[in-house]
Amino acid sequence: MKIRHTGGRTKRYALGSTVALVVAGMNAPAVLGFAGDQYHHYVINRPGYKAGYGHWQTLDLPARFRVDAVHATLLRTGKILIVAGSGNDQQAFDAGTFKTLLWDPVKSTYKLIPTPVDMFCGGHTSLPDGKVLVAGGTLRYEKLDGVVKKAAGTMRVRNENPDAPHTFAKGTVFTGPDGREYTSTAPVTVPAAAKTVTRAADGRTSVSVTAGERQVFVEAVAEGASYVDRNPAQYRIKGLTGADARNLYGMGGAMTLDKQDFQGIRSAYEFNPDTELYEQVPDMAHARWYPTLTGLGDGKVVTVSGLDETGQILSGNDNELFDPATRTWSKAPDRYFPTYPSLFLTASGKLFYSGSNAGYGPADKGRTPGLWDLRNNSFQTVDGLRDPDLLETSSSVLLPPAQSQKVMVLGGGGVGESPASTARTGIADLSAPEPHFVPGPDLPAGGTRYLNSVILPDDTVFTTGGSGDYRGKHRSDLLKAQTYHPDSNSFTTAAAPTVGRDYHSEALLLPDGRVVVLGSNPLFADKADTQPAAFEQRIEIYSPAYLYHGDRPEIAAAPGRASLGSEITVATPDPDRIATAKLIRPSSVTHATDVEQRSVALDITARGATGMTLSLPRNADLLPPGWYMLFATDRKGTPSVARWIQITP
């Protein structure tokens, strides 16, 4: 009996292991189809399965706190700032309903934050002091072909008065040479003209005036094709008289019934984690919708691309730098990029453009990866990437550790609403004298757009979600997840999520080593693409397999601040157990674009009975000043719960 009983246990264990392996290679819904919900639930909750593939948990927030998660940033308080703005909802925009949710995943508490402007599709990044800079957003929603009833276009409003700016209200009327009238859709303030005084050699002086200029979107006062005018012209501004009528006027471009794209705003704010409020900072010089903000080693932020206040993509001579010390904006070097370009700060101080981007810009401009040196505005092309025409909606990540200076590009699709997608990955070693891409392993799920990639404290990269087609069309969401291992250049299967994630989805690492996944904005709810889909408001938390490998190492104490190049002492009950230590910068992610996250390895220079000494790099371009999560991992890759530490120059 004893032998039979033992054999029975062994047989059941072997069967369970086999089932777990089979399940791991399949999507959860497929398993549900043949084995039933209860059996699937039993399998994925077995300890052995969790230890091999991890585990998913789905949260259903209280109704009043459900928001359309378009942007997400992990704060130094451990809370997550989730910015929806109008949430890609025209009715919410028209009603002036803009939302931000502050969520504490440890305490399971939620707080709605007053949101002063529509930050939907703005840009954001964490600043050295832990505040979050949010810049740009939505001035006006798009109008598609066939919907536009009033001819519209861009009006450049000029001011030749050098003594004063002039503000025009929304609804200002511009009258063309033939009497046709168009009204502004937003207020606009035109700066005073610039006056230059030149003194000649003979002592005589001359004065030249360069008109101040701002642009505003205008539309015809009435519907119909009779207001279509593709010829540029000078427009009078109704209601002006005397000198104002001479000094202030409009220069109109083509007025058409063509599709009208989203329009951006100039507004900028800092979110303060202490007060949990937005604080206004000066506006940018240029309106932006879909911009990228990348932090630099000196603490400044470079801001590029976006659609302007008339829905036109910025030309590249309008890049800006934000200085958080003075809260001022200044001009940055010229360089054109499509919207939401992935720009990574490298150890050399150059910015690497991986080619990943989202949404807007011509297919034949600004799509080539390369290293951008802000100091001399040079650009070194990095070639060799397979499927170079399928980079839109791709994912990019600075592989761990950051010292390796390798960036991986994963998946992507064609420009615009193209159904094309790719399983391609490519890796560029930016430490090489002549960097180029080499092929990586194909994505296990096949062609994937909108993939989210998260650096884990065991020096792997967790990737999840995405869809095979544009915005999940034809029910093409991919219910798969996998982990990339840089040391072996391979993927391994992770437990499958049950919620589809495509456009407007995000994922980020928590201080306890788990991964939060949220958002998704598919076009349709059915395979035939006939039923509009709702924004996905459920949140998932993925617990990686390393959390099921027994007890975790511990950081009992660590300093709250350290300077570049210094050494710090960290208390831990078992220093000999610790194999690696690293600083991971918290994510600030939108549209599958996260240029903030990086994992910087720390040297363990000494071990004592109750602690160890860690050495920090000196290079601010490798370890940009700011707040980081300090993790310690053991030889099995099991991480501690992180401690927050601020890195200063």
C-alpha cells in the first residue's frame, strides 16, 4: 500500500507537470475551450506552474475610479500617476472632463487629481527631484474624411507693432480678399514685432521690424464647398481699425474639406508627488500632441516632435529644452522625428533614436535609426535593422545592464493604418565604434504591434500584449507574454494574460518586483470589425516566476540619497546571498514608448556580517540624476523589495 500510494502521488505530480508545460505553450483562451474554466484555474494556480511561468491577477477598480489609462508614471512614493485627460473620448473633451488617477498598488487606494488641461496624448518624464513634467496635450479632436463640413486651414497671424503683443479671442473673424470669412477655433496671442536698430559707419541708423507671428486654426463661418480656397492670401481681421488694422493681419494657407488631425497645446505642468497636485510651469514655445520628452544627464529635458495647434507635424526646427532648475524653456538643436520617437540617453551623452515611433509623419522621412549628438547636432546612422519599414508602434528598450549600451527593437507595423506587422527583433550595440543592428530572436507570438517591454530586476525583459493588426482589428490582440534573456539572446514563455492590450496600453515595474499592465483602446469589439470597442479599464498585475522561488533577499536599510561616483553601505541580513545589485529608473510610459526605464548595475566592493558596500558609476549620462529603485538579487534571480534612493550629481 505504501509503495502504491507513493507511486500514485508521483504519477499525479508528473501529470500535473505535463499539463503545466502544455498550457504554457498555449493561450489561456484555447485551454478554456477544451478543458474548462475550472481546470484551467486549477492548473495556473499550482505552485509549480507559478514557479515556472509566473501568475496574473486582474483588478476591477471601483466604478468612480475607472479611467482610460493612456499615460502611466511610477512615482518615488510608490504610487502610479495614471493620466487619461479626455481619454480619447470626444464627449469628455467637449464637456471639459479631464482625468488623472493616483493609485497606490500597495494600499489599494485611489485618488482623482484635478487636471487643469487635456493632457491626453501629451508627453511626460520624471525630473531629478521626483516631480513629473507633463507637456502638451489636446487642443482639438480630429475630424475624419467625410465628416468635415466647414472648409478649414491654418492662419498665420502677424503683428508688426514692436511695442505690444496682441491677444485674439476664439471666434475672431478673418476676412479674405473676396469677402469669405473664417473664424479662429482657439484663442491666440501674437508676440510683438522684433525691432532691430543698425548703425552705419557714417553714423546714420536704420530700423527694421520683423513681425511677430503665431498660427491658429480657422474654419469657415458656414458649411459648404464654396469656402474651399487652396490659394494663399492675406486676410483682414474683423473689428480692427486704425494702426491695429495696419499692423495686425492674417496670412492664410489652403482652406479645404480634408481630414483634420488632432491639434496640440503649449501647456506644461509638473506633478508634485508630495502635494499630489499639478503645478503650472511656463508654456512651451510650440504646441505639441504626441511629443517625446527625454531626460538628459544634466537634468534638463529635450522635447521633440508632435502635432502643432493646427494639426501639422512639427518640422524639426522647433525642438525645445526644459531646465527644471529655472523652470524655463529654450531652443534645442534642429532634428525632425515622427511623433513619439523613442530617444534613449546613452553613456556618451548622445541620444539614440531606435526608429520606434507612433502614429504621425510621412513614411519616407525621419524613420532611420541613429545617434544624435546634441552638442554639434550631428546624426550617425545605425543601419542593419530588418523590416525597417515596420517600425511604427514597435517597442524599444535599453537592455540591462545599461552598461552594455545595447538597445533592442521589438515588433512594429506599417505606417498609419497599415495591417502589416513584424515579429522581428534587432539589437544595436551602441558601444561599438560603428554601431549597427544584428538580428535577435523573432517574437514568439509572430507579428506584433504595441508590445509593452519591462526591465526586470533579474536582468531580463518581460514583454506582453500587443496585436497583430492596427489597433487590434479583426480581434487580433495577442494573449501572450514572454521573457527575453539578454545573456542567452532567447525568449522563454510566461503565463498568458487574459486581457487584450493594444493601442494606448502601458506596463511598468513596481518596487516589489511585480509588473502592472493597464489600458488598451481597440477600434472594434468583434472579428468582423462592426461593433465599436470600449476602452479597456481593467488593470492586471503580473507576478514573475522569481517571486515563487522561496523567500526573498532583503535590503534592511539603505541611504535615501547618494551622489554619482560615491559608495553606499546597504544593510542586509545575509550579504553572501546577494549576487547583484542595481538601480532601476521608474517607468514613464505611453503608446508603448518608455525611454525612461534603465537598469544600472552596481559593483559590490565589500561584504560584512550585516551589510555590503556598493559603488555607483560616475557618469551622469549612464546614471542620470533622479530617483531610482535599489534592488538586490540572489543567485537564483530572486529580487528584494526595492528601496528608493535619489541619485544626485
